[in-house]
Amino acid sequence: MNVVTVQDVSKTFGSGHTAVTAVDHVSLSVEAGDIVLVMGPSGSGKTTLLSMIGTLMSPTGGRILISGQDISTLSPAQLSRLRLQEFGFVFQTFNLLSALTAEENVMMPLLTAGVPRKEARTKARAALEQLQLGHRLRNLPRDLSGGEKQRVAIARSLANDPRLILADEPTANLDAKTGQDVTLLLCGTACRENRAVIIVSHDQRLRTAAKRVITIDDGRLSTEEAGEHNLHCSMHPEAAPA
Amino acid sequence: MLFLAIKNLVQEKTRLLISVGGVAFSVLLILSIQGLYQGWSNKIGEYIRTVPADYWITQTGATDMFHTPSVLPLTVRDFLAGVDGVGSAKPFSGRRVAFAHNGKDINLYVIADDTENNVGAPARVVEGKSVPGKGEIIIDRVVGRSQDIRIGDTIPVAGRELKVAGYSEGGYILSFSFAFATKEDAESILQLPGATNFFLVTVKNGADPAAVVSRIEADPAVDAISKDRFVENNTNIVRDTFLPIILVLLLIGIAVGMTVIGLTIFTSTIEKAREYGVLKAIGVSNRQLYTVVIEQAVTAAVLGYVVGAALALAVSAAAGSYVPEFITEIRWLDAAWILGVTLVMAVAASLLPVRRLSRIDPAEVFRA
């Protein structure tokens, strides 16, 4: 079964002569283990599409199915639960909680899902250690580098074992080397664990990690091609780039 | 989510300090005012409770010692002694006297200390003579300290010079206090030839008090008021006079606390709007987010309460030494309801931030 099915989805902001169509009749499906890179110029509707798939925004037309379930039938509380259990989010600006340490940031989704504190701590530590951040557990976000912050964000996105990871410009605030390392880490981890990943980005270098590359232009899906996908999905966690 | 609330609070120490300070001030104000109210109420009733009587017999319509004058002929005693069930009936004389001393206005409620009938003695003498002699008077220690009247000083009471022979305690009633003179001196001050103000009646063991009251009140010139009721009637002076003022001050205290918590939590919520948006995006429900904000407010309020209560206790203990009129009684019951008010205040103050939180759009987190 597809993890995500987008069927003829549109999103229009405003109405009448001021109406702007950000996403125009887009359809796509994403399976488990897929790594989909969504590209396109600024304002093409990439982030709007990602927001709708992430259930943070409702489409004005068409429908989106997550694991076969039409999300338009779910209540706000059910959508929150769905995001918590099924999705991991990675943002351009990291969006870590400034008052919490790296470890606590990763614990957050687990605690929200009702995982006991001790177990949540153990899982968070394991996730951070897997991402080479075992020495940064007690550091606040302000004490971490950009690459470290994004790795914490990746650990947080993976904490609840989501089936789908949604990443919005994950390399935009990182230097080229760190950006590539972080993306490879995200995609490599997801790939090994058979999770689906949708990445919205301008960064052409991410093609090396993607299995499929979709281009959106003016709200419409213009092209879909195979990515280079040079990842060794079975690589040992220790071999992941720092 | 309590850990997130605490982390958020601790992260912004200045704001936390303002929140805690605001609530502490509010609690200090409320607890001190309530303590004063309770202290003064108790003080008024304290002396009356020590007077040996089951019933106070007053002139009809007189309900207390201060608001409604009561003058009864001494012959009433014969009537009372003859009532079936009455154990004893003793006259009790006293009235308020104002005079100036050392340029200050002094108000005393002079009571005749009738050693023969064992009526009208001070509740507790803490310094000097315990029974006034001829030409002497025992005043309350609070008045002595606040008006700088020392034992051995002479004061002009209703045209008579009386020497202060001792200090008593438990007779200070806000604007005036009980003082005790011999029966003869008191009678000359009070000018009540052949009359007294009240009779103190005890009921014989085994007699039905209600029936005794009924028999006494068969005389239309008198009322029989139980001791507890008489205490209450006198205490109501404080309640009627000060309760409206106290209520206004309580509301001010609550408003101050609520405003400070509300504003600090609100500004914190606005500053952290993006982080709350992230939490919404990753699946934290609105209810869980509201809980975080309410927990922040409640935590700040509880800290403020602890600081405020400690300050109130310290102020209560210290201020009494410098300002004798500052008589407070802080009861556990009052501390408990003020904690309740503080918690309600915190939750109410969270409503505005919660409302703001509900409007945060999680899709905003995708904007750089």
C-alpha cells in the first residue's frame, strides 16, 4: 500500500479576482522506502504541497490518502495523532525547542505519544548516538552547530518510527558539505529502515540521494524522473558521515 | 509536559522573576489583609469571650457594646435574680471615653473592675498591677506603646487624673481599647448613678437556657443575648466596617497577580509562537499545548505563593514589633483558600495566552 497518495490536489488562496492557485491538480504516490525529491523555483507550490501532505493545510480540491486513509475525514485531534505516529518533520530552520537540550528535543515526540520518560530517554540517546551526537546530549540548541542542529532535528523526526519523513529545504541553512552530509544521513537512515522520504529543495546535489525527482512549476507537476540514488542503504550506522 | 513548562520558565529567568514577584506581591497583600481582618476580628471578641457570663442582658434593642448604648437601672438585678433558672446576675459597666494626652487623641473603653462581684477584670495583665487601685487605671499594652504612655504616667480620663498602674493584653480594638479602673473611679467617669450598662447572667446547671431567656425577655425593657451571639455582634463591627474595603483590596491583589502572570505568560507565548507551531506540526495536540501554558502559569503562581506567604509571615512577625496596631492572625484555612485563589488566578491568566496559542498555524513552521 502507498504511504501517501495525492489525488488531483489543488490549493487556492483567496477568492474571486485575488485568488492565487499555489498547487494545481497534482497527483503522486509515495511508497515505503521511496525517496522523493520535489524541486521547482520559489513560489512554485512545493512547500504548500508538502504542508498539505503533512496535514498542516487542507487542499481546496482533490484528496490525500495517508496509508489509505482520506485525511479530509479526520478531526483535528486525529490529524495531530496521525502526524505524531506517521510523520517525521525536518525543517529548513531546524526548529528545535530552544529551552530543551538535544536529548530532550528528541524525547519530545516520544513523551507526547505517551512513551514513559525513562524509555523515551533511552530511545533519544540511541537515536542521537546513531547520528554521532552522543557527546551533545545535554547541549542546548544555541550551543550546537548548524549541522548538529539538523542532525538533532533528524533524530527527532525519526523518534516515533514514522512511515513518512517530510523535509523542507533541509540543507538551505547549512554549508555545502554539511548539507550533503546531513541529507545523506537522513536518506540513508530512512532507506535502511524502509521509510518514505519527501524532500522539498532547490539543492540539485540532493539528486544523488533521491530515487525520484519531481519538478513543480507554477503549481503543476511538470516532470518526474529517476534520481541517482547513490546511497548504500544497508550501510552500518557507524559508517554514516559526521 | 510539565518538564517543558518548567524548562520554558527557567529559560527566561527575568520573566520568571517578574511573574513570581507579581504573584508574591499579590499573595503578600491578600494574606496580610486577611490576617489583619482576622486578627482584628479576634481582638474584638477576645475580651468579651473572657467575661464570665452565659447571657448578656441589654437594654431592649442594644445588640453590642459599641454601636448601641445600653443603660439599665440596678433594680433589674433583683428581677433577674428572681427569674427561675438564673444562677447569678452581676452588673457590668463600661463606656467609651475620648480625651487628649500629649497632643494625641486617645479613645478608651473604660470598664469598672468590680472586685466585689468579680466582674470587669482585665483578660491578661502583662506588666504592672493586675488590679487597679483607687485613682489608677490599667490600659492595653498596644495603646501604651503606640501612644507612648508608660506605667506611672498620669492620664486625664473624663476630667479625672488617673495613674497608669499596668498594661493588659487582648483588649485592643482598632480605634480604641479596653481600660480598667476601680468600680468607684469608673462610676465617677461613667456617671451612671443607680444604673449600669449590662447584666451578666449565668444559667443554673440543669436549667433550660431557652426557657430562662424567655422568662427574662418577658420584661419588655431587656434583651438576653447569648455570649457567642454577643461576641459575634461585636465582631460584626469589623466585618461591616472593613469587609468592603478588604474585598476591594483583595480584588486589587488578584488583579495585580493575574495581570502580571497573564502578561508574562502571554509575551512568552508570543515569543515562542514558532516553537509552539513546531510542536503542533509534530503532533502535539492543542490540549497538550494548553496544558503546557497553564502549567507554566501555575508553576509561577505556586512559586510566587510560597515567596508571598513567607514574606507575609515575616512581615506579620516583624511589623507587630514596630507597629503595635498591626495585629494579624494568619490561619491555615486562609492560607489554603488564598492558595486556591492563586491557582484560579493562574488558570484565568492563562486564558489569553491559550487563546493566542489556538490561533497559531502549524503550517507557518515551513516558512523560513
